[in-house]
Amino acid sequence: MVSSVYIHVPFCAKKCEYCAFYSEGTDGARIERYVAALLIDIRRQAIQAQPRTVFFGGGTPSLLTLGQWARIFDAFQEVGWTSVSEFTVECNPATVSAAKAALFRENGVNRISMGVQSLDEGLLDRLGRVHSREMVFRSFQTLREAGFDNINLDLMFAIPGQTKEIWQQTLDEILEFGSEHLSCYEVIYEEDTPLYDQMKAGEFDVDEALASEMYEMLVRSLDLKGYRQYEIANFARSDGNDPNGFPSYACRHNINYWVGGDYLALGPAAAGHQDGQRYQNWSNTELYCEAIQAGRLPRDGGECLEPLAKASETAAFSLRMNRGIHFLEFQAKTGFDLQEHWGAELDRLVGCGWGERCEETFRLTRTGFRFADAAGAELLKV
Ligand code: SF4
């Protein structure tokens, strides 16, 4: 039985300048068709899962109407997906309403992840976001008034045009919100995005040194306010009850990805992993709906991972967490002894100052954290 379910809602009011996720515009008939297909998908796949964590990501899940959400929640009831301990819905600040927040609460949603990205109007514009800074304040208050006591806010740094002063101002203001969780990502230039094209055309320079400084400012500011970093980009508050060494408000759903757990994927472009099999749904809403309606799995492909390849992927992801890779847990999960199979790679990472061996774990140093992708690549065995 799979205990984590990811559901992709592929609609956005407007495409952001930096975004390479699969999403499309808000055609009402298309969204209806998607919801009808999703309900079938839920009913069909329900037998494989008893989710402890559910994550609706996007796209912009909060774009769905109250009626569409009610039908989705009814399907959850019908299939018995009712013991979800962490139920997250991603929201755009432009699409949060009191009625939607209340409906979410009544139906077991207990965590909201809100894409803020910046509190500077100029940068929000630069990124092509549809919301204003004012909407962030209003939506956060609406969510609190509805009773949400576990809210994540997403931020971005190293945005073209963002100075250290603007970044510090955003950090100071965001910390005043007192959210339980913060996810903070450096801008990534993905091919096929307007931001990438602008960068390639020389419209701005990428300043690595400034990005590093901004990351240091982030870690320092959040630490001073009592947030515990538990992954490169993720910080959470703790109420003192920290199972497995993670802060109590750490996102359990994402931790499951990083430790190599199984998860079910529903919706276009969603990727899943089960029993050593990785798969990807069609990154096309039409094809997804057609497949579901015809009684087929909506898959664009899949691959069976060799145990060693899967274990090395788990090692690379686990390195992203502050606690690093726990030797015994890793062996229990993958069947491989990290120190035996990756001894030379671990030595290399220690040698260049990126990694450190402790009694029970291997983890990245602070310097290593800046090069986590390269460090993770060292451990991949394909
Ligand atoms: S709201 Fe999110 S998913 Fe939609 S275009 Fe912007 S970044 Fe991409």
C-alpha cells in the first residue's frame, strides 16, 4: 500500500516567466474534463493507496472552483482516503477565498503551501506573477482566520534585478508572518522559458557570488527567528516534538521523496514511483483525459530501476537534507551498505571539503550544500 499521493492540477491564470512545469491556461470546459477524469483516476487507483500524505500541486490547484473541490473531496470519502495526516494544497495568493479555505478545512486539508516568491511589486512583475504583495497579506490572514496552523510560504532569490537590500526586506517582512514553514529557491534558468531566453540574449548577468550571499542571508535570518533548516531549500518551525530528527512542521510528503519512498501520481505530468518502477503521466491534459476515459493508464512511459541505481538516487536525494544519510536507515531502505558501495565517492567528497562522515551518518558541509547537485551526482550509479 502506498502512503503518499501526489495530484497535479495543470492550470494557471498566466504562465510565469521562469516556469517550466507543465501547466496551461484556464479554459473552463477543459478544467471540467480534467476534474471528471481525475475522479475516475482516484476511484481506479484507490485500491493501491492508503495515503498518510496527500499533496495537490500545480499548476494552481486553488484555481478549481468550490464545486469542483467538493466533488474531489467526495471521491476521497467514497474511496476511504480519510486518514490523511498531512494534506497539502498549493495556493496562489490571487485565488484564496474565505469560502475555499473553509471548504478545505472541513475536508481535512491541514497544510497550505502558498507561492509568494517575492514581496517586491517590481520583482513580482518581473517574474510574471499574477498576484500583488497586498494579496499575500490578505490571503495569509484569510487562511489563518479559517484555522490553518500549518502554512508554507515559497520564496525565490537571485531574481534578476533583486538586490541584497530588497531580499533582506522581503525576508524581514516574511518572517513577520510567522508561518510554520518556508521554502526558498534560487532562480533556475530552465530552457524554454522566457527568463532563460532573456538570460541567453544577454539582458542580464547571472551573478553567482550574489546568489551565494543571498543564500547565506537566508540561512542566517531564518536561523535567528527559530526556523530549522532540514533541507537545502526548506525550513520549518518546531514545537519540540521532532520525530526522526526533523522539525515538527517539516513537510512529510517531501521527506518521503528524499528518502526514496513510494508515491502514487495522479493528474497530467505527475510522476510516481512504486515497487522499483518509476512512471510519468502524459504531460498533456487532453491525452491524460483520453486515456482515463478509455480505461487505460495515462502513462507516457516508465522504467524499472535496478536496485543499485535506485539506491544511488536515494543517496543523492538524501544528501539534500541537513541530517544527511543515516547509514542504518539507508541499508534498511535500499539493501545496500553506503560505506561499502560508495566508500570511494564519500572519501572524495570529504577530501574536497563538501562532505563529512559522522558516526551514524554522512552529510554535506555548509560549503557542500552550495554544490549539492554536483555532490549528489558523485553518488549516482546508473
Ligand atoms: S503559478 Fe506556478 S505552475 Fe503556474 S506558471 Fe507560475 S510558477 Fe508555473
